[in-house]
Amino acid sequence: MAKKKSRKPPVKKKVLVDTDPGIDDALALALLYQSPEAEVAAITSANGNLAAEEGLKNIFRLLGFLGVTEKPLVGVGRDWPVSADDARHIHGVDGLANTYLPVFSRNSAEPAAKLLASIVTATREPVTILAIAPLTNIADMLDRIDVKDANVERIIIMGGAFHVPGNATPVAEFNVYHDPDAARLVMTSGLPVTIVPLDITTSLVFGVRDFDAFSHSKEGAGKLARILLPFYLQAHRRYHKLDGVHLHDVIAAALVVCPEVFTTKRAWCDVETEGEITRGQTVIDDRPFSPKEPNVDVVTGFDAKALKNFILARLSQV
Ligand code: RIB
Ligand code: CA
């Protein structure tokens, strides 16, 4: 009898997550922890949906709720820009649908930029940075290192809006709008950047029937989805006039663990940092005759059915 082909174990990607948890951030982390293709080596909190210190508390809340035993290194970002608006109206006062989950164990947290810089310059295996928040910490990390010393396979950024309206302003997406100078620095850093823009993340809507996947979940990622999504749905109905939700950061996390369902292309991209009414706008030059040298990869499409089924199955898996 022919020898059964042994399924090779998936290649594990070492992942550093920079996040402002946030409901979609929380489910992105849950997806990574549900996925054998990823090993979360570090999680850093960024100022965005809520203050970095609050985001740090939510990181510990999520690690406890998800029963994570191999604790990642944890870093805390600086609260910058001081005057920026947060997104508590979308994510809840606590950032997690006002669930106020218990904070089980609070390990010490290093300054985010210092932690990220030390990891990327010391790691023997290449790392993937999943940036699902404003890019302040990543820019601060770049200030501390020489890019050629960084063993970074890819920085995946959830951010930007190219041919669709913004969600922070008519032309700017929240993560980029929150710190456009940082976003520009990262996108033009020379590191391998892949952008997952609103063009992509708003083209997949999860509705109440999709939430049925979690209706019997009693623990872990499925239960987290079950307790967070109703609030997130109400916020989308109220502020986005949408009878469903956009799981922006979850889609960016899916690019890490299931890249085969996405298509990307090289393009030139930059960020408006001076515009009186366009600050935070991401500009792409993907014209066929563009004289500009491409500097990033941009996600241009995905197999919607496969991606939605993958996300629902992974998050509800026990
Ligand atoms: O524009 C969507 C992004 O802004 C997501 O990362 C969401 O969590 C918010 O931070
Ligand atoms: Ca986020």
C-alpha cells in the first residue's frame, strides 16, 4: 500500500504584533493564537483606539481570556499624538465592548520601540511585524535601528484608503490619520511593507448570520467573538450605517496565516502630512505608466468566500 504522505507541519512565522485593542485587534490576536502558522513572539500597545496604557491592560486581559500559556514579550507605546481623537465610540470605553474583562497577570512591559528594535536586530529568524494600529511605535523603532540590521521578512500594515473614502476623514483612514508622519516614515523606510487598506477590509462584511458560528462557543476565541461582536455591530449600525461589521485587523492577520487567498501588487505609495484638509491621506500611483519606483506591496483582492469561511472556522475552532 502506498505510504501515506505525511502532511508537513506548517512553517511557523515569528510574529510581532503592534496593536491598539480594540475589538477587531482583539479578534486578530485571537486568530493568530488559533493558527499553527503563527508564533506570537511579542505584542506592543500603541496609542490609537485608546491610550497605549489602556491598550496594554487589554493585551493582558486578552492573554488571560484566551488562556495563552506561552506569554509573549510585551511592550507599551507612548501616547502620541497627545491631542488625537480615540475610537471608544466604536470599541467601547474599555476598548473591548465594555466587557471589562479581568486582568489576570500583568508582567512588566518595556517601552514598545525599545523592545521592537531589540527583537528585530537580534532575532536569528526573520520576523513578521503585524501593524494593526497607528504606526508611532514602528516609526520610533526605525529611529533606533539601521534598517539593514533589521531581520524583518515583512511589515503588514492595516491602514490607508486609496480608491474608497476614509473612515477618520473623507480621505484618511484612522491608523494613518492618527500619526501620518509615522506612517510616511514606515512606508518609505525601505523595509518590505505590505498594505492592507480600507479598499480591502471594507469589501468583506460580517453580518449577524455569520455570528452564528460563535453562538455555542463557551471559551477562547469563539467566546471572545460572541461577547465582542454585538457591541461592534451596534457601533457600525450607528456610525457607519452598516448592518454588519468590518473586521479590518482580522483580515490583516489572515494575510499572515493564510496568504494564499490574497492578491497583491507593487505600487508607489506615500502619505500626505501637510494638507489642511487631506492630512493622513494615502496616495497610490498604480497607473500603468507611472514614472515612480514602487515602494510597497498593496493587497488588491482576495477570495471572499474562502477568506470569510477561513476566519469564521479558525475563530470558532475549539
Ligand atoms: O481603520 C481601521 C483601523 O483603525 C483598525 O486597526 C481599527 O482597530 C482602528 O485602529
Ligand atoms: Ca487596530
